[in-house]
Amino acid sequence: MSDNISSTSSPLRRVFAPVRALFVGDASAGILLILVAGAAMLAANSAFSDEYRELFYGKLAWTPIAKLKDLHYWINDGLMAIFFFVVGLEVKRHMIAGSLSDPAARRLPMLAAFAGMVAPAIVYISVSGGGQFTSGWAIPAATDIAFAMGVLGLLGSRVPASLRLFLLTVAIVDDIGAVLVIAIFYTPTIYLTWLLAATGVLAAMIALNRFRVSVFWPYILLSVVLWYCVLNTGVHATIAGVVAALTIPLKRSDGNSMLEKLEHGLAPWSAYLIVPIFGFANAGVSLQGLGVSALLDPLPVAIAAGLVIGKQVGIFTTVWLADKTGFAPRPDNASWPEIWGVSILCGIGFTMSLFIGGLAFPDQPILVEEAKIGILTGSAISAVLGFIVLMMTTKHTPEECDDQGQQPSEA
């Protein structure tokens, strides 16, 4: 009897798998970002558009830190430092004990991530023509982990685990590259006194690590001090989050993982509160007075082309060349069409792209708005196209996905 029920309900489970995936696993955070982006667009183009802008850009009556003069600054320079702190924790964990710890395993995703940043930048410069748009070259170079993994999660267990790991690792390396780009290319002025102070605080955090201090509060306290120092150096304050995270010990004296405990505690707050708040504050683009022609302006087209074309070409070509030359094999149990689909999903920029877009065109609100149009358009196209390609090409059963290496890759 139970076998009959199981066999009958199995097709229903497959039908409703995408619905369940909206609320569990990788998909939920990505779906939340989609809803938040839609809400931001509605707010920016509704009867409450003035209130929306005033909420985030209106000068605060009082602020304890003069540089953070409105709520938008507090979100982008303050809350997002926590997001970058979580990114730093994840990077360190993967470098020491995860997918980036094995030199052979990290060879392909690191190479693919590098190509996935260079190719979009080349496409962007080629399409935009440079000039006043040159500083936005890094906008389409980013991949949004939550968004991309969320779309992949909608496909359920039919996607090979090796492809999930590949996408996750590429996105993590991509984040490392984005942090370096922000620190190196979007820091116009450095104030030496504050830089020395930040260096001293960082040295103290490293000392705590060396002396195996395994309680949280000294690291958290010094992280806040480090953030304040970096805020005043001229380097974007969120860099402090990544740097501070790298000083957190992996293991405590009792053998438990201090880093993983902190990451697991902060990750839900980052994914389901901080990033959505950032998305709502930054994704709202007013389309009033703009026609369809606005989508065809050089800046939005260049960014969208970088995300949709540059990302997939850079990543897929690199994986193909690495596999054919023997430098690194493609992910196990994955066909070339599936790798192409995942390469397209890497064109979902959103969080990092919006963040870099705000840094690329300081004091040029019109260009920032145009950049948002390109980011949202390119990310949406990449999400839909990648999902369709994978939906049409992923033929694996759950058993095949769990048993990596047993099914040969398709030619």
C-alpha cells in the first residue's frame, strides 16, 4: 500500500518541487531578494516615491558619526560591513577546510572566476566606449551568491552536487576579487593617521588569534573599532568586515569551531535581513520620465551585456579550455550544456554589482540610476535564461546526483 502511495505521489512531488524550493534550502534567500527588488521598484515609482527617497537619502536630524549623514550611508557603510564580515568568514572556512583548501580542487573555479571578472569588464568597456563610463568597469564583474544559488535551488535535486559546488566556489572567489577591486580601485584618498590606527587594531586582533583567545567579545569589540578606523581612512568601511573575519580562529581551545559558530549565527541575519534591507534601499530606480529608450543608453546596455554575455563567455570558455588541455577537469557528472547554464547564472550580479555601482559614480546620481537599470536588467535576463537552459538540460535523477562520479559526463 505504501509503495502505491509513494509511486503515485512521486510525480506530484516533482511537480511541486519548485514550490517547496521557494521556502527551503538555497532558494529562499534568492527569492527574497527578487521580492525585495520588486518592492523597491514599486516604491520608487509609486505615489510614495518621495517618501521612499527621503527615507534613505534624507539627512538625519542626528547621527553619532558625521560621515554617516543619512540612512543610506548607515546601510551601505555600516550594515553591509556585517555582510562582508560573513563573506570573510566563509572565505576563510573554505580556504582552510572547504572547497578552496585543496589546490587541485580550487584550480578550475579560481581560474573560471578570474575569467568571469575579466571578460565582463572587457565587454563593458567595448560596449560603453569608456570615457565617463570607464570607472564602472567592475560593476558587471560580480556574482550574487544568494541570488544565483537561489535560482539553482529552484531546480531541486536534479542538478548535480558538483555543479552546485562549482557555482558556490566561483561566487566565493568572485567575492574575494570584488573586495580587492573595491579596496584598490575605489579608494581615491587614504588618510595615513587613520590607516596606522587601523593597522594597530588589526595587529591586536591577530595577536588574539596567535594567543588562542577563544571568546567572542574581544574580536567583536575590536572589529567595531577597526570598522570605525577604516571608515575614516578613505578605504571603504566594508573592507574592515572582511579583514576582521580573517582573524577569527577556526578552532577554539575545546576543539569546537569558533569561526563556524560565528558564521552560522550571523549568516541568517545577513541573508534574510541585511542584504534585503540593502537591496530595498539600493534597487529602487525611478522610471518617471524615462521611456524604453533608457534601457538602450550606453551605460545600462554595457552593464547588462557584461553580465549576460561577458560572464557566460568568460566562465564557459575557461572551463572548456581547462578541460580540453588537461589543466583541470570539468565538474563531475556535469554535461557541457549544464556547465553553460551555470555560467549564465553567474551573470546575476545584484548585491555586489549594486554596491560597486554606488562607488563607481560618486556624486553622479543619474549614472548610478542608469547603472541600477543595467544591473537589474542583466541579472534578470541571466536568472531567467540560466534557469531555462538548466531546466532543459538537467536530466539527472536524485540518485545520480548523490552518486558523483558514477555517471560519465556527456560529450
